[in-house]
Amino acid sequence: MGTVIQAEGLTHRYGRHVALRDVDLEVPEGALYALLGPNGAGKTTLLKILLGLLRPTAGRVTLLGKDLKRLTLRDRASIGYVAEDQRLPGWMTLSRLLAYLAPLYPTWDHGLASELQRRFHLPPGRKIRAMSRGERMKAAMMAALAPRPRLLIMDEPFTGMDALVKDELVRGLLELSGDEGWSVLLCSHDIGELEALADWVGFLDAGRLILSEPMEVLRGRFKRVEVMMNGGPFVALEELPPDWLSVDRAGKRATFLIPDHGTDSGQDEVHRRFPGAARVEVRGASLREVFVGLAREGLGRDSVEEETS
Ligand code: ATP
């Protein structure tokens, strides 16, 4: 299988602020790739570089097999973009917008446009400026999907959408990407939706891509442990192994993530560290738990970097 996005050594500075640091990213063809990261991690900056809206300070990007700088208008037309802050002409009605866009795209699919309009319950005669935030996002999504893009890039696409529409959208995207082999790169803070949708995950932290792998691999990397103590002395949490993440304590209950090496060694270590435990529960970690664990780890690392710099 090919690669739809390949970035090498991507760095971006806004003045003195380094928003991306030496990022190497590969998105396989057909992947639904979720880019995660805390506020300010550099996600939007990365997407804007891919879309040619920002020029990187350093690095190289290949999109759909071509150097970013050599993409033709036709290549660009096969890349769809949906963003939270996307501007649409407010004075146009939805029908007018679609009629305006359709001739610009050789692959525009009128049937798909009608189908999406029906699914999203969008009134065709309403001016875009009179639409709610969620409706405007849906209109932007329709405009991006109707040309059947080979690559769809979405920045916070679920903003303002109600739970029902989000669910429909996720199912629709899964169906379409399965049928058409589309590739999708999206970033969102809506981790629940991403967990249902994505099959690849990348994690940006302070401009560095610290992880990029299939969702299945990431899910198998950590176990979530809950320990209930029976009274007696509590283990000093700061003495626990440094690769245990999200260590928390509330009363007699301690929770944390441990790396899963596919053996019992992690759980044995838990029992060794908490000999007086009344109960130890271990299960696979959710994407949200992994996200929070890695993000908190990043915050700790940043403060150490600041202290030592
Ligand atoms: P969020 O999840 O909050 O949307 P993000 O991961 O998309 O964040 P970016 O918008 O890419 O983050 O911003 C990365 C960093 O670059 C942030 O620290 C931000 O303050 C900074 N930044 C973004 N745009 C500019 C700009 N035009 N000038 C200066 N700094 C900027």
C-alpha cells in the first residue's frame, strides 16, 4: 500500500516560537488518521502546511506521491479540506454554493451531494450566514465530500455538531472510506469520535510527533490499573516506575496506566508494589486515557525542560 502524505524533517517557526520540530509523518493510503495533541501542540500548523496555506521553515512534504511544491490545480482539487474557522460565502444559499462549486471539480458527484444534504438535514434555500455553527460545518463538509476527494484533511470537523449528527458523520465517513478507499487526516479534541473512526493515530506534543502508529497497536500498548487499598500504609506514588502514566490517588483508590509488554510482568510489578491491596483491576486503556497520560507526561517533560534550560 502507498503513502498519501509523507513529511520529512518538517519544522515551522512563528517568529521565535517553534510550532513544529523536525516532524516525520507518514499517512498510509486508505487510512483514517487521527492527529491528537494538547492545545497549541502544532496540529493546525501541520495541516495548514500540508494544504499549502503555510510554508514550512524547513522540511519536505510529498502529497499523493508528488512534492508539495509541484502539485497542480487538478491535484489540489482532489484534496478536500474542512476546518472549524473555514470561511464560506455567507450571502449564498446552500444550493447556490453547490451550483458554484460543482463545475470547478471534474469529479463532483451530484448524487453524493444530494445524499449528504438529506443526511445532514440542511435546508437548501437558507443563506449560509443564517445557518447555525453546526449547520455551517455540515455545509462545509458537504462541499468537501461531494468532489470525492482522494485525500480529505479535516481540522476539528465535529465542532458544533450534535451527538446524532456526529455519529452519522462518523458512520458515513467509515462507509465511504471503506467503499472508496479514501484517505483521511483529521485532528479533533473529540476523542470519543476519533476512537470510533480512526485506524491510525499520531500524537503531537509541543511540536514533536512523539508517536505515529495503527490504533490497534496503540490500544495494546497500555493497560489501565485500579488498585483499592485495604487501609494500612499507602505506597508513595512518586516512587512508582517512571513509565507508569497518569498516576492518581483518591482516598484508598489509586489509578494509573502501565505499559503492556504482552507478559504478566507489569501486573506482577503492580502486586509487588501494592502488597496490601484489597483489589487490583486491570483492563485495556481507552484512547482518552492514553491521550491524557501522554499529554500529562508531556507537561511534566516541558516543566523539566524549562527548569533546566
Ligand atoms: P489547538 O488544539 O489549540 O487548536 P494546535 O495543536 O492546532 O492547537 P497550532 O494552532 O498549530 O496548535 O499552534 C501551535 C503553536 O503555534 C501554539 O503555541 C500557537 O500559539 C502558535 N501559533 C499559531 N499560529 C501562530 C501565529 N500566527 N503566530 C504566532 N504563533 C502562532
